[in-house]
Amino acid sequence: MTGLPAIEAAIWQQLARACHDRHHAWRTPALATVDAEGLPEARTVVLREVDAAQRRLWIYSDARAAKVAHLARQPQAVLLAWSPRLHWQLRLRLRVMLHTGGLALASRWARVKLSPSVGDYLSARAPGAPLDDGPTAPPAEERAHFAALEAEVLQIDWLELHRDGHRRARFDRHAACWLQP
Ligand SMILES: Cc1cc2nc3c(=O)[nH]c(=O)nc-3n(C[C@H](O)[C@H](O)[C@H](O)COP(=O)(O)O)c2cc1C
């Protein structure tokens, strides 16, 4: 694969694969946000859906999580993934829209509600809340604290490590170029 359009198509193909394949390294990228003080923060998330045509990704979260507060203030974020199998690093610049209600959220919640991960969104305690008694099983709530993050990919920075020479490229919405790795 040599041309930029082919590489960009392959990146989206791998992203789409990653959200269905538990063993794909890109299934669990790191999402970096900026907090209210302007300090960076990063955490692992699961890639839930990929829409290559719309250049959009979906991630789920507890609505009370710090990342959701960060994104409400500063919707720009970065998603970072490395695949040792592909030897590809991906750094995606995102603009994130938060869904805490509405149809897009309801349809996704209808699916999550029936899945084993439903408990992740039913805790009476917010993520990051101090636990005086240690990690005991928290009481479940009737009300779900489910949020969906719809991320528009603004820019892709792709790096391939190869013994014959590394390659790096940047893909914007309407342009692509090679970069010195
Ligand atoms: C493999 C793995 C997958 C995770 N997936 C998610 C996820 O999809 N959504 C999420 O909100 N947190 C996920 N987490 C937990 C986050 O990494 C993080 O600890 C939690 O969301 C709190 O982050 P925050 O306080 O920065 O919002 C995952 C953690 C691991 C280790």
C-alpha cells in the first residue's frame, strides 16, 4: 500500500474492524481531554461504533465522569492508538458532541441495557467518587447515567514503523500529505 488515499481507506477499515474485534489493539485507544484548569488528562476507552463515511466515532461513558465535564467545556480531544500487529500508530484530532438525552442516546441505551456492561452506567456513585469503605459493590440505581460521545475526526496523524523506513502521513478533511516521521 503506497498511495495516501489507499492508506486513509485502510485506516478507516481498521477502525471499523476494531470496534467489532475484541483482540484488535485499536479497540481500546486512549482518549485525551483538557480539564477546567487547562491540564491534560487521558484514559482508556472502548471504540463502540465507527462511521467511515461520516468520519465519526462513538464512545460510551458514565455521564458523571470527568471526561464528560472536560468535553462539555472543551470539545476538542485526541484519541491515540497503537497496533503492534499493524505497526501503526494513530493519533486522531476530534471534535466531540455529547449525548446525554435524545434519540441517538435512547437507541444506543436500548442496546446497552441488554448487554453485560449495563452495570457500568447504573452505579449510585459517580466515577472517581472516594470510597471510604474500599471497593465494595456499589448499590445499583434505577436511573442510568449513560452518555454517548460522538466524535468527528478532524485530522488523522498516521505513523507506520517499518525496518525499511518509517512512514508518516496526515489526513485532513480535504487534504493529505506525507510528513517526516
Ligand atoms: C480496557 C478499558 C476500557 C475502558 N473503556 C471505557 C469506556 O468505554 N468508557 C469509559 O467511560 N471508561 C472506560 N474505561 C475506564 C476509563 O479508562 C476511566 O478510568 C474512567 O472512565 C474514568 O475516567 P475519567 O474520570 O477521566 O472520565 C476503560 C478502562 C479500561 C482499562
